[in-house]
Amino acid sequence: MSQSYAFFALLRVHPNWLRLSRPERRRFETETLKPIYARYPAVRMRWFDAEAFTTRCSDIALFETESIKDFYYLIDALRDSRLVTEPFFEFVDILPAVEDGFRDYDAHLATD
């Protein structure tokens, strides 16, 4: 059985990002982020806005994958990019989780 992992990355926006115009932000996503994501197709990513609900972080990125190695490499690539080095965003926390881990454990118990 393939194990699916979820990583919730809590990010905080930096004023450098907010100073960019919306067209500049879209261009950055197209020119910088999308090529990085394309190198790691085993990792799916979704973006959530959180700034209206918490002061801990402004955004949450959900990464889903069966490959921890690809996730690790993707995060390193993002940290090497202008996303973090400019900085535009900072990683506040990364929360790993196992999707339906209890089901796998239940199945394991049934075979003992």
C-alpha cells in the first residue's frame, strides 16, 4: 500500500511581496515557482490564505505526496529561490501528517 503524506507549510508574507504589483506577483509565480513545481510532479500543492484568521501565518501551503524525497527537494528548491532569499515569504512551521494513517495501522493489526 502506498502511503500518502501531507505537509502543511505555514508561511508569513514579507513586505517585499506586498510591495509588488499583482502583475509582478503573477509573473514571479509563472517564471520562478511553476518551473520549480514542474521538477517535482510527484508533489501536489495547494495554497490557502490565512491572514484574515490568524496572526501566526499569512498563508498555508498544503503539499501532498507519496515521495518524501521529492517533497524535501522541492522545499530546498523553494528555499534557494527568491521566494525565501528576497525574502518574499518565510517558513514559520511545517507540519507533517499521514493521510488515513489509522487505516493502515488497523490493517496492520488485523494481520498480526
